[in-house]
Amino acid sequence: MRAIVIEEHGGPEVLRLTERDDPRPGPGEVLIDVAARGVNFIDVYQREGQYDVPLPYVPGMEAAGVIAAVGEGVDDLSVGQRVGWAMAPGGYADRAVVKASLAVPVPDAVTDEQAAALLLQGLTAHYLTRTVYAVDKGDTVLVHAAAGGTGLLLIQLAKERGARVIGTVSTEEKERLAREAGADEIIRYTETPVAGAVRDLTDGAGVAAVYDGVGRDTFDASLASLRPRGVLALFGQSSGMVPPVDPLRLTQAGSVYLVRPSLAHFVAEREELLGRARDLFELLAAGRLDVRIGGRYPLAEAGRAHRDLTGRRTTGKLLLT
């Protein structure tokens, strides 16, 4: 089979297409014929060495396809069943072995591409808006990178709960996409200081929560945008890691909460994983959630997909197909 293999940390050039023997599922595992793969910033962090992954390895933490074989002890999944997964490596290949406990059945109303585009970022947006800060009707929240894959889903899930959503974007095209997803207000961060604009839009009160996947470039503005006892959910670092924070800054900002969550801790139990995925698939099938696929790339062009993602030249979700 074909597979992208990373043998050393570095830039997109280390994503090399190779030929490998077909893997076989062990006990508690399934073998999946992969149809579509999501491209995510966690793939970039692992490739660069920010996250420790033993070398060599096949990247790709999200994908969807059809089960080709099941290992011993797997009794709730079967050959021929369509499934997707997130938070397990190996997706950048024709075939992948995944723990059965991580494989989520995909309903007929959802395509392989939709599942591969939705699961990792959709589960992230779900736990952020339902658990980290449970959005309530009447809340005002701030979403950074509002036209990105996660940002567009955050907007929709927050609106589903009755929130007023302020989004940050860099261009007119990205503003259009964020507004189409339901954003009530847009701040062009390239033209307007974010924290000041948030204060103007909230009559000086600040927002209940900030969903920040950007990190270093937005952290100060995020902190300054919160209302007293607000929540800053720092779930990513696409612009780089945030320097160490003096806890006194949280007091000075209004006794606010800072959380650095990870999806793995919010889908650790299979029932929680299935419940969150079921919610997302039902919203998608009902037309109440839209997944924007911003680009499709052949598996061999994984490096180009990474360059486009990190260069902020894209909107929505990128897929390797």
C-alpha cells in the first residue's frame, strides 16, 4: 500500500510517499480501507516535533473509510461497515489499523468526505461549546480564525445554543464565510485591535468565552476580551506557543479562567465519543450543520496541503483523497 512516512522532524518536505506492506489488525483493532483523510494542525505539530511521536511513523490523526478486517475480540464492528476516527495516527495511507474503541460508525446520510472533514474539528468544537464553556442562550462569545475549519463549526454550534458570536478574520472572503456560518459580528484583526472592538461590541462588558486556536498572536487580546469570570479556552497554537503566563494576569483580567484542553480528554470513554459524534452527525444530516471542505489534495501532495494550511491561505477543512 501507499503511505506517507515521516522519518525525521522538519518542514513539509519530510512528508514522503512510500510503499509499505499492508498492515494487519491485532486484538481489539480494525483494518480500514481509507477513503478520505483530514489535514489538521496537530499533524503539523507532530511533523515539526512539537508533539513527541516516535519516529518513523505514518501521520494523519483523522480519516474515514470502510472496515476491511477486524481483529480478535471486536464484536461491535464488522467488515464492510463505514467508520471514521480521530486522535489516532496512520490516516495518511491507503490502509490503516485503528483501535476499535476509536472507530465511529458513519451513518448512510453522511459521506466519507464529510466524516473525515468533521470528526476531529467537530468533536473539538462540540466539547468546547458543550463542556469547557457550555454556551447558553444570550451569551456572547468570541471565535478566533472564524473562517477556518474549527472556527466555522464553533460558530454554528454556538449559534445552535442561542449565543451571539463575534468572529475574527483577516480578509473580506473569510468574513463572508464566517457570516454565512452565522457569525453576528466580525472583526478584521488586520485592521482593528481585537480587544477594543470586542469592548465596543459588548458595551464594555466583554465576552463570556473566547475560543482561541491561534495561540501566541491572539492570547493577549483574548485575555483582554473576557468579562469578569469569563473563560479563555486555548485549544490550539497555530501561530506558535504562548509564553509562560503569570497567574496574577488572570486576577487582573477579572478572575477569569484559562484552560488548555485536549480532545483526547473529552472522548476518553467510548460512550462519550459516540455521543458527541452522534450529535454532530444528526445535526449534519438534518441540515443544521454545514461542513465546508476548502480543498482536496491527492495523498502524494500532503506536503502542499500542509504548506497551504500553515500559510493561512485556506478556509474550511482540507482533505487528502
